[in-house]
Amino acid sequence: MTSATTPYEVDECRGVLRVYSDGSVVRTNKPSFDVPIEDDGSVIWKDVSFDSTHDLSLRLYKPVSPSSTKLPIFYYIHGGGFCIGSRTWPNCQNYCLRLARDLQAVIVSPDYRLSPENRLPAAIDDGFAAVKWLQAQAVGENPDSWLTEVADFGRVFISGDSAGGNIAHNLAVRLGAGSTELSPVRVRGYVLLAPFFGGTVRTRSEAEGPREAFLNLELIDRFWRLSIPIGDTTDHPLVNPFGPNSPSLEFTNLDPILVVAGGNDLLKDRAQDYARKLKTWGKKIEYVEFEGKQHGFFTIDPNSTAANELMQIIEHFMAENTC
């Protein structure tokens, strides 16, 4: 093979994803967050397949000694710019272990198809499939007793981190207030943790954010370039909720939403603008900003003071929105 036809690397994401000039993609099994798993034995977990067609699984967590006979269900959808990440990565597992223990909840952590092999809307569709799986458990003749013996299907919360936060938003819009199409499953609220939104017009936090940020502008652009449908821009409706071609959310009924951002996160302005606009339209929205914190601070250091405070905020949000 001559040098003129030898494929060369055109994109790389955190050392675990490499894209070549001929369109080929190489992934490594090693996570970009190679940290020790902090499992004190107070939470048990297992993996379950929810979409055999696309070979997708989710990881379930529950406390060993639950505080109640029935526990709320809390989805945690991982981040990674739609391009990397997994329910099996230790940073994801550590956070889910803590969520199960501190919230006293059943945690559902689904995987979804990644880009660029599977561009949007694949990840959104997979998020919906993961929630429909829960409905099947609630109404099925042979449900998984590991789940059903403790799960309260009437108290479901859907959260997502970064790209997972984007998925959570799109699920909130798709399901609408009351989540009637999931009956008897009832979603009570959504938690958007540093949601990954975009747009062709730069925000101030994007334009002025430091190049050394954990999630800098170059990486943001790379993730979007690899994940949006070919030929589209970051004003795609799944990317920019308020883009020129996005359906207006003014008259869309939504369940309560908690939006969380770090003060030094380049995505902060988009999260803040999202919350402000929805609140102006009368939606039940809570916005919390952690001063001086970067993107993903709660999983990077899940035992920090800020992460502890966030856990209390989530717990309060769940209690406030449980009938």
C-alpha cells in the first residue's frame, strides 16, 4: 500500500476513540477515566440486556439494606459527547453506587449507541428504548423480581450527565407531562447534569472558556462534528432546543426539571439559558450553578463538598416532586 492510500488519523477523543481518513473507527476497551471502583458492599448491581437488536445493556443498582420496602427509580445516563463512555466505566459505576446508597433508590444506567458509527438520533432512540424496557418490566408476565420486589414504578426520575443530560431533555419533550405512554410507569422529574447542548452561535462561556478546561471548545466541536447527522449543523433540533428549526417548547407540557451547571463549564451559558427560557414559559424549572466548578465535577470527584451538596439538592428535588 502506498503512503497516498494509507489511512491516517483525522479525529481522536480522549485516547479511546480514533477515526481515520477512510472512515474506519478504532475503539479501545480501556476507559479514559481509569480510576479505582469504590464499592463498600452497601449496594449490589447486575447487568441486563434491554435491546438485543443493537446489543445494548443497562446496569441496575439497589441498596443491600433499603430504607423502605419500595424505592424510587433513578435513571443515570452517562456522558461522553455521544462518542465515548459506558455504563461499565469506573467513573460511571462509582457515581451510580453513590446514587443508590445516598438516594436510597434503584439506579438504572443504560448504554446507548455511540457516534460516529451511530449518529444522532440513535442515542436518543436508545434512551427511549431503555425507558420502555422499564414499562415492560412493570406490565410483563415474567418481570425480573430483582427489580420489581423493591421498585416503585410510580416514582421514576430520569437524569443524565452531559450528553446523557441532552438525552434526558429530549425524553422529557418526547414523553411530555405525566408520561402517559409509559403507564403504569410515571416519570416525576428530570435531572440535567451539565447538559450537552449546542448551537451555531457561540455563547460567551464557550468563546471565552479556557483552552485547558476539562471540556474545552476544541473537544466540544469535535464531539458535535462526529455525532450530528451528516450535512446538519449544531442548530439541529436534538442539539439546540431553541434553534431556528427547533419546535417551540412554549406550549409543551413538561414534568419538573432540575438543571445543574458548573460555573467554569463552557456549557454553562447554554444550561442557564435553557432553564431561564423554560421558566419564562411557565415550566417548573430549578437551576443550580456551582461556582468555580468545571464540567463533570460531580463524577470526577464524587466525594467532594460540591458533589455532596449536589446529592442533597437531587434528594430534595425528588422529595418535592413525589406525590
